[in-house]
Amino acid sequence: MAAKKKARDRHKVSTSQLFNFVKDSYLERTSRPVYAILFLLPFILFYELGTILINTDLLNQSQVRVVAFVWLQEIFRYAGCDERLAWIAPPLVVILVLIGLQIASGKPWSLYPYDLGPMAGECMLLAVPLIVLSLFLNTQFNKPRFAPPPPDQSTATAIQAEVTMGIPEANQSGDETQSDYVGPYPGSLLASLVTGIGAGIYEELVFRLILICLLVVFFQDLLRTPYTNAIILSVFISAALFSAHHHVLFVGSRFSEGIPFSWTEFGFRTVAGVYFAALFAVRGFGITAGTHVFYDIIATVLNAFFFVS
């Protein structure tokens, strides 16, 4: 029995990181949840302040919202929170979850601010493969992945959609345009940056930190699936759902159509989901969300300066 217990303990899944590095090395330090808080906090604040600046209505009006962020808001509204609390709850969830993971990990709380620059550089480098893949697909299939639809207030107001990694895409079919925002299409570089940064943080929270861990528990502890199979199934299911939620949206307790479905788009986002899951396993939440954020920033800049006629 003791041997079986030790074997099970070896396969317990950490919700912050699946691999360990040399103690107090750069890779070990920056994989800690407390580093994720320090590194992501400026992006969280930028997203919150950006949505307030873009939307001058009352705080209970969500105009530039990432769908994953809206899901968290709706949970708190359902629990009985007022609008102001629902507004600030999602960033608090990110911070509190990471604090909980830091406590559970038993790792040191020490922070070295000089690590933040290399973390940003690492995230930018890790975003490059997705940028290259996206540009390759753009070339191969002659579809401008970064090109946004022209703002059409009449259609955008009625559409609640959000694009993987916060980048608007063109609808080449000639149908009504889609927007990657919940609410009116702001039509600005700032709006694209704000939404992309929010997507990087909250999509990683929902689809990697929460969903993968829940799926692993479901497969391994409830269905008694072997550990390796549980990990593989969880990664691919979460990646597929990550991709699918951009085509079929669930916002406001109802389903609606997102961006038009194509196997190229679905495949790209699924690959991105697997890629982010691998980063999450190796480098923890902070680097994974940061890579997602920097992909969005780079793609938004490419969109603004190179793919807009």
C-alpha cells in the first residue's frame, strides 16, 4: 500500500508547473506563482484601466470585454455580487489563485526585480513560433490572419464575439463582419491592445490553469485513466475547446455565432492551445500568460502597420 501511495504521489499534478528546475535558478524562480503575480500585474492594470478609458459609461457597462473575462464576471453576478464587485472580481481571482498556488507550492516568496526584463524577453521569443505559423498560414491560404474587418457599428453592436489571442480577423465570405469585442467595435489600436492583453491573461486562466487541471482530475481521479493519457487528453480537449469558443460563443446565458468557422482557423487555435499547454507545463502560468499577451501585442502591431490598407 505504501508503494502504491508513493506512486500516486509522484503523479499528482501541480496546478502551477509540472517540471522542476535547479533551486533558485532563473527558470525555477520565474516559474513560481508569486513571480506570475509580479510579472502580470502591470498587464492586468493596463487592461482594467484601458477598458475604463475606452468605455466612458458607468462601470456596470461592459463594452470592451474578453469573453473569458465576462464568464468570470457572470459567475460573480450569479452569486449575488453587485456590478462594481463583479467588475473587479476577475483580476482578484487571478491574484488570489496565484497566491494560493504559491502557498501550496511551498516555494520561496523572494522576488528579484531584475528577472522581469528577461521574462519579457523570453515571452517575446516564445511568441515568435506562433507569429511565424500564423504568417505561414496567411501565405499558404491567402487569408490575412491579422487584417481586421471594417468597423460596422450596426452589425458589431449586435455581435458578441472574441478572437483567440485578441486579434480581429477578416471575414472573407462577404457576410456581416465579426468583432472580437463584447459590445460595440471600438475601432482603435488601443482597443485592440487592451482586448488582446486581457485575452492573454484570462484565456490562460480559464483554459490552462483551471480547465486543464480540472480535466486531469476528472480523467485521473474519477475515471482512473493512466497519468500520461490523462495529461494528453486534457491538453487536447482544452486546446480544442479553446479554439471552438471563438466560433461558438456562450455569453449572457445564450449561444451566439462567433467568427466564421474554417478548419485552418480552428487548427491554428488548437495548435496554439497545445503550445500554451506545453509552456504551462514547463514554465508555469506567468510565462505562459505573458507569451500569450506578447503574441497579441505583436500581432496587433503587425495588423495595424502592415496588414491594413
